[in-house]
Amino acid sequence: MKRGIFYIWIGMIAQIINPVNGLCADEPPDYYKLDEVVISATRSETSVFDAPQSVTVVSEEEIMASPFERLEDILRYTVGFQNFSHYGQQTGGVSSHFSFRGVGRNRTLMLLDGVPLNDNFSNSIAWVAWGLIPKESIARIEIVRGPTSAAYGSEALGGVVHIITKKPAEKQETSLKFTAGSEDTYGGTAFHSQSISRFGYLLSGGYEESDGFYMVDPEGIEDYTLRRYREVGKGLGKMTYTLGDHTNLSLSALYYQHEMGKGREYFYDDLQMDQYRIGLTHRGDRMDWSGLVYLNRAEKTAYQDKFVNSTGSYIPDREETFPENQVWGAEIQNTARLFSSLTLTTGLAYKRIAMDYDVDYLTSDRDVGASGRQETLSPFMDLTSEFLDARLIINAGIRYDYIRNYDGQSWDTSTNSNDTYDSQTWDNFSPKAGIVFRPEGISSLRTSIGTGFRAPSLFDQYKLHVRGGGTSIRFPNPDLDPEKIVTWDIGGERLFFNRLWARLAYYQSWATDYIGSRTLRTYTVGSKTYKESTYDNISDVDIHGVEAELEYDIGYGLTTFFNYNYNISKIAKDEENPELEGKYLSGEPQHKYRAGLTYRNPDLINASIAFRYNVDEYADSENTEKVPDYMTLDLSVWRTFFDMVTLRLNVENVTDEDEYIEDGTLYYGSVQIDF
């Protein structure tokens, strides 16, 4: 396999360097925008072809053409992206649902207009609630693969997903959309945007309710089993004001609320999130300034139940409350174009996280809780130099993160424990470097090396985690060290014949000090087995893989894409369970195939079909339980009438793959009216 990959990669290099093969013209064709600009790779504007890391941009057109509303579904066909579960499961808790480049869960950073969205205290994206942003408000999504802690600090081991919202439209844009479909799902969204002189504003919101799905095998449905219903409301408001020809002020507020069932009457959760952002930018001839202040707040109540053997049913047990957990932060950044070929970005970021947690037991007077604070101060720098008439680009960056935990405490009245923890500090340098060579305008070769880290969360360090009616207890560990990763990659991309774009990349990562669960003891009382564990740094993981992508403009309104990700994530060391060494990381398929075909004919019909196939995935760390290989097809058909009314039919899981979701094929229809 490795030898074959080597020959493929060498062949592509030859095609890129040799202008006789493929298209020789340097003039950018219409099909693929070589001048497409991203900001997430270096924290300053750079073209996708000049970025030192592998970057994908999901455009507004692609977002709106997608049959899906949630970001994790819109991104499901992106190369290297792994979604661990269907949104209908509605599991949140402390584990995010996705991974990039085989790094595992909770190790990808999510940004919204530069603001980190990873939840306020557990560093995962489980609470981000991927549907919180109305997709009508999104201008584009930038994906940077590989560690990006040199730019953004903690969490960015696998990469960054950066959601960038639209600017207010110069002319009025208004739309209403109504949706209905399987499992008694109903919803609607509204969008309005316009500018008046120097002032602009954007308003967007939506509501959805659904009976939801059974997320168990049909034979596993009991009298107490319910569908996983959901009720979701969300809204985004954004205002901009032009202070001068080169200076802009922006304010935005985001609200999200849901109630989601987990399959039983007394097992569900409520979540409310509100987020606020103020940004100021100034663009000069040779120097740009930007400032940012933000506040993210979340309040969640998880209603837990317990099983009563005598009645064979579940009753309410406890309410786990996370009252007003919040993070606020500020950043200031300067980008200076020192010479025509030298760009220097410097800045300083500050973030403060507050966690409060309390459990009220309904059948006893037991009280459990935890609280803690964490703050981070981070100077950063990124330098880009161009040589050989901008055909050779060298990039380097570094960030220093100083992290302090304080006011940590936990308590449990059942054991009369009331622990307070000393303040702790960590510091971390995150360097990166990359080289890009562009022998001509329509090809690019790149290689980079970077580091990433994930600081221990307040959740891991201070919160007692009880599940299974008390049969599983995981104790916090205030002495955890940060997880770290080093990644090297090499690759290239090229446009052939004005119609075919190809990209190939090889990556290799070495991760250390992964945080996992260390068993303290197991014991049996009656017919029940109890397990006590704690968080600890126990695992090292070695990762390597290949990403291959093709996009082809067939003509006559037809476009197609194909991508493939070969990934091996193996446990190199496990102090808790040495027998796991050499095993594959669970939840990471070794082969991921994605493909799609889109036909656009506004006078007749528009249609798209997308294919997904996962192969060789293990469900457990011991590699004894293998996830069956599965394939899904998703279909979307739409047509716009009178330039204002769009009818759409979306069919998810056309092949009725019950390994993917028990309810099989799902149908949704919508009507959108544009004013």
C-alpha cells in the first residue's frame, strides 16, 4: 500500500512540474477559483493554493445546495472528516461527534467569525450543537487540516473548522423557508439582510420540532423506549457600521435553545446558549489591525433516570445542572506587509473559562458538584516570505500559551468530601513551518510540519462523572498534563485541462499523553458490577494516512467529485492496558470513500446525489467488535419558479442502510420564498 501511494505521489509531482502535461496556461480558469482567499491557515488573507497546509473551502453555493441543515452533515463528504454518529442520536455529553485525520474525538477546534466555539469547560464540541447557526447566514466554511495550535492554541490537534458568516447585503435580501418530512418533522427559517448608508444588518432564525427516531434495533424496543424527539430554536443577529473608508465595526449575537430526548421518558436534556461578539477592523496600505471581544454562555440541565428491577421500568433519579458556564475572551492582531514579499502577523489573545456544576438527587439528599476557573494568555506570530516571483513561499509561526487553573473544588455529601485544589499552571510553545512551491499558476506543491496541544479541561480535572445508576464512577484528576501532537505532511494539487482539479497529500502524526480512563477497581454487589476509574494521561497514538481528491466539470451542467482517505491510527503505548498497544483507535475507519454528481439546469431541474462508504472500522479499543462496512446515498432535487419560489425534495439514506440509522430512508420537502 505505501509503495503504491509513493508511486502515485511521485507521478503527480511529475505532472505538476512538467508544464507539457495538462494545462500550461497560467491564466486562472472559470471552473476553479485559484485566487480563492482564506484567513484560517495563517490568520491573514492568503490564497488556497498558497496556504502551507491542506485547506478546503465550502462555498455559500455549496452550503445552500446541500440537502442538510446541520454543519456536521454538510461536511460529511469532506475528505478526512469522520462523523461518529447520526444527529438523530442527539447524544451530547462530553464527547464530540467528529474527527479529522484520525486524531479521535474532542481534538478539533471550531471557530465562528474568529471566536472559539468549543464548549466552555470540557474542550469538546458536543455542546456546540452543530445546528446552532442558521445555514442561510453562512458565507463559507474554511477547513484547515493538521495541528493549528501555532495560530489558535489549545484544541487544534486535528485541524480547524472556521464558520464565517455573511456580511449584510447591499440590497435587501429576504427569504422564508418551510420544511416537513419523516418522523413528523416540521420547521421553518427566516432570513433578512440589507444595508442603509454606512449601516448594515442581518437577521436569521429558525425553529424545528420532530418526533425523532428509535436509535435501537427493533427487537430492542421496550415498553419504556421512546423516540428521540427534539425541539430546537435558534437566531443570529449581526450589525455592521463603516466608520471610514477602511475601518469597520461589527456586532453580533447568537442564541440557541433545544430540548432533546434520549430515548426514555425521564432521560433528556435542556440547553440554552447565547454568544456575543464585537469586532473592529482597519485596513491600511501596508498594515491591518483587528480587535475582538466575545462572550459565550451555556446553561444545560441533563435529566437522568435509573432502572428499578422490581417494576422493570425507569424512574427519575437526578438533575445534572451546569448553570451559566461561560467563556469570555479578547484578541488584538496586526498584519504588516513589511515588503512586497514579506507579511508579518502578530497578536495577543486572552481567554477566561468558568465552570460550575451541581447535581440534585431526587430520591435522596445527596449533593454533588464541582467548579473551577481557567485563564489563558497567548502571544502569537506568523511570518510569510515570497521568493522567485512568488513561486516559492515559506511560512513559519509560533504561539506561546500560558494557562492557569484556579478556584478548583469538588464535593460529594455522600462521602462527606469537600476537596479544594491548588492553582496550577502550564505553558506550551507551538511552532509550525511550511513551504509552498508553485511552478506555474495552476499547480502547487507543499510540505509542512506543525504541533498541537489540548489543555486538560476543567471537566476532566474537577468533575465527578456518574453513570449507569452509580455503577460507573469516574473521578477527576487535577494533575493531568496536556495532550500533544506533531504532524508532518506533504502534497500537491493541480488543475488539468481547465476542468479537472486533483489534490494528493500524505500525513504522519505522533500523539502523546492522550487523556483516557484508568481503572481503579471493579467490584460486585449482588447482581451488579461497579467500576471506579479516573482520568489520566495513558496513551500515545501513531497516525499516518493519504488524502486524494478529484473535482471534474463535465460540462452541460454536470459536475462531479471523488475523494478517498486512507488512515491508520494505532495505539503505540497504553499504560493502563498494554495489551491495547498495536490496536487500532476505535471509531476511525481505515478507508473512507466519498463521491457525488450534481446537475444544474435552472430551466428544467437541479439534482445532486452523494455517496459515502466506510470500510474497516472498530467499535472498541480491544478491536474485538468491528463496525459493519456501510454505504449511504443522499439525494436532493430542486427547482426555482418565477425567480422567487424554490421547491426541494431531500432523501437521506436512499439505500435504506440500517447500519447507519435504524429508521432507514428519510424524506424531507421544503419550499423557500425569496423576496
